[in-house]
Amino acid sequence: MAGVRCSRAIRPLESLVESYVIVGSHATNALGVMHGGNLLRLMVDHASASASRVVWSYALLAGIDFVYFASPAREGEAIRVASWALSAGRSSVDVAVRVESLGVPGMDVGSRLVALGHMTFVAVDGSLRPRPHHTCITPKTSLEESQAEKSKALREARRKRLEKRKEEPFDTSPPEPPQGGARAITSKIVNPSDTIAYNVVHAGSMLYLLDELGAVTASKQARGPVVTGFLGPLDFYRPVPVGYVISAHAAALHTGRSTVEVGVKALAGPLGEPWREAVAKGYITYVKLDPAGKPSTIPSDARLEPSREAKARDLERRRIIAMIEDGELDFTPPSQAS
Ligand SMILES: CC(C)(COP(=O)(O)OP(=O)(O)OC[C@H]1O[C@@H](n2cnc3c(N)ncnc32)[C@H](O)[C@@H]1OP(=O)(O)O)[C@@H](O)C(=O)NCCC(=O)NCCS
């Protein structure tokens, strides 16, 4: 990349972090499938470890282009979580995370895609400002090369979204639903148990909060239980230190046949002070399920007409999902051979 100085090069395979987890009841929701917030936390933890292999320190999660939840992981199933770095900028690293279910241990059912994500971490200095990491990612195999190209295309595609990020912290207005749209609000104090590094809230904790708030909003709108279907884009503007209060807002923005798109925004400020700034903002789409776990139609009087922006996001979401389903977005973990 132009203007980026490399004093070190690593290939994607060297950043691969992999683990196997059996889905226990502590990680599931009322439907007996893995809670979206728990899955997101697991994915972010793996991706953080991959990013840290590139930047040689703990990196902050700056943004998520997408996480697609392809199928539920049920209690008792073994899941394989794999993350690896695909491309790097001056201070940033783009990471893919893939979760597959291998079914209930002992039953040979092959593997099934559970979730796939593409997210960006940023190396920071002691003041939590971006610092150059001087590491280049050099693909060795054709798979690594093709994935690096796709990651760079995603990086290019988010350029427009990021142009506004310097002003976003000052816009503390909550997301506004259209007429008839549900909303919900929650608050939480950032405690040491919410951090992993730098004494600021861990992205996994923030995502858990936003996903759960979004699910409450979506199920209110859909009038029935929902599961997380797609997250993104979602950006983190400012780190939130221990002792701050997060006030998270969600609004149902538009509905499809069985889906509800929810806008989420987190504001933060020191405990006991009126000052507030926006620290995260994004979109999460939920799918309404019937008692058999199949997508279920949202009642016509609960439908929300999309705005022009919501229509554009819907198209982009469908484009990404189609690319994943067709294998065009071939984010499978690198190996020595491929
Ligand atoms: C991430 C953060 C340090 C970036 O700060 P910034 O002022 O936007 O920094 P810059 O404009 O210098 O951009 C730095 C790099 O981050 C990238 N970046 C910034 N925001 C991004 C986003 N939302 N998504 C993807 N990349 C992003 C830029 O493209 C740039 O990449 P490069 O250096 O490789 O060219 C800042 O937004 C932040 O602290 N956010 C909160 C992070 C956090 O606490 N995460 C935990 C979640 S609660």
C-alpha cells in the first residue's frame, strides 16, 4: 500500500488463531442456540489475537464491515473458530473470522458455516492514538492472494463511510425510527470486568450489549422471537474507559418479510457527569423465527417502509450474503498447501 513502510512481513497463515468450543447452555439463548452476543465476543477475541500477531501489541477494534450469521450453533455442538489477518494499512489490520459447526461430537455430519466476519483493528500508542505497525502482510499461496484482494476491495468500499468518522462522536442524537418503529434504551457502567487492555471497554462487551438491545427492539417490532442475522457496518469511534457510563440506543429502521433492521448507537461519558459523546454506531439485522426455528412473516401492520439509506444498506447486505453463499467471498482459513 502506498506510503506504508514495512520493516517486517508476515503471511496470513502466521496470524491464524484457531480453537474448538463446545456450545454449553451458559452461551445459548431461550431458543437453545448460541446467543449472538456470545458468538460475537468469541469471534472478536479470536480476531484480536490474530491482529496482535501482526502489530505486536493489543489492537483496538475500529470497525466491522460485516458479520453474517449463516446458521445457528446449537447447544452441544462443537464449533471451530478461526481468524487470520488478510491485509494491512499503516496502523490498521483487516481480519477474517470464520465459525463452523462440526455437529454434536461423535456424529460425523461434516461442517456447516455458522458465521463469517471481516473486521478492522488499529494499533495504538500509550495515548490510544493510532500508531504505524510497520508490518506488511505478504500472501504466499493463491488462496491467500485472492483473499487479500477481496479484503482490499472491502477496505476500498468502506472509504466513503469512514470519511465522516471524525464528526460522528459529536452527533449524540439517538437513531430515529420511522413512524410505528420500536425503540429501546439501556445503560451500563464500564467495570474492570469489561476490559481486556488499556483499561477501556472490550469490543466483545460492547457488542454483547448492542446485540442484546437490538434483539429486544427487533422482537418488539416483529412481535415474536428473533435471532441475529447480519451485523454491519458498525464503527467504534472512541475508547470508553472504566468508570464511564454507556447509554445505548436502538431503533427499528425497516422491515423485510421476516427481517428487522435495527440502528444502534452508544453514547458515553464519565459517571455522574452530563457530558456525552457517541462512541459506536452501526446496524444489525434480525430474523423473526417461528416455534420450529424457521423464518416467520412479520405482521403487515408492523412493517416499516425503508428510507433511501435503508434500501441501500439492504442491497449491500444482500450482495455480501450472496457473495458468501456463492463462495465468491472465499474466506476459508489459510493452510500450508492452499
Ligand atoms: C480506532 C481509532 C483509534 C481510530 O482513530 P482515528 O482518529 O479514526 O484514526 P485515523 O483517522 O488516524 O485512522 C487510523 C486507521 O484506522 C482506520 N480506521 C479508523 N476507523 C475505522 C473503522 N471504523 N473501520 C475500519 N478502519 C478504521 C483508518 O482507515 C486508518 O487506517 P490506516 O492507518 O491503516 O491507514 C479510534 O476510532 C478509536 O479509538 N475507536 C475506539 C476503539 C475501541 O475502543 N474499540 C473497542 C470497542 S468498544
